[in-house]
Amino acid sequence: MGDDLGSLLGGLLGGGSGKGGDLLGALLTSLGGAGTHGAGSNPLGALIDTLKEGGLGAKADSWVGTGGNQEVSGPEVAQALPYQALDHVAGQAGVTPEEAADRLAEVLPTAVDRLTPDGSVPEGSLEDLIRQRM
């Protein structure tokens, strides 16, 4: 599912199935599969909860909200995400965890913003949400 999700996210971001979409798809699949945040079939909620718990609450809220999006750095992403999730995503992409965090930092604000146009995390499967926004 991660590859299909990555392709969809790449399309949402306007870059086909580029590395950023693939990394984000793998991350969402990893976090959604963990089931620790009660996000059910929509791992976007798990991602946002994880980022908030990792100290990026204000930035994540800016991406979900209807105002401007605050930028985030790779080191901030690396610090906010569970190391196991970031390491897994990096391994799937064949990059270092630091490079994975840098790439995720580039795509997270735009991807979350586009998936939450009404200022809240929508219900439903992530694949359906992405298709609706494309």
C-alpha cells in the first residue's frame, strides 16, 4: 500500500511519484499501522498527533489550519518522529534518516495543508481523501 499511497501523494504534490511523496506515503503507512493514536483508516491523524507530541504542535496546526503554513526543518522532523518510523522510511527509500527527514520537511507543510482544506483532519480513508483533492 505504501507505494500506491506514495504515488497518490506525489500526484497531490504535483510531482508524480517523486521521492517526497513516496517517503510521506511510507511514513503515513508506518504510523497508521502502529495504531497507537486511534486514527483508524486515516493515518493523517496519527501523523499530526505524533508531530504535536514531538513538539511541532504550532507548526502542524498551521498546516491543518486555513492560514499560512509554517516551515519545518529536517532536524525538527527527525526529533518529532519516532526514530523507528524514520529509520524504516529511510531504509525503504535507500537514504539516511537525516536525508529522509529533510525530504519530509519539504513536503509535509504542503501535503498536510492540501489534505485539510477545511481546517480540520477529514474522516475517511487517506486514499479517498487524496483522490478528492487531486
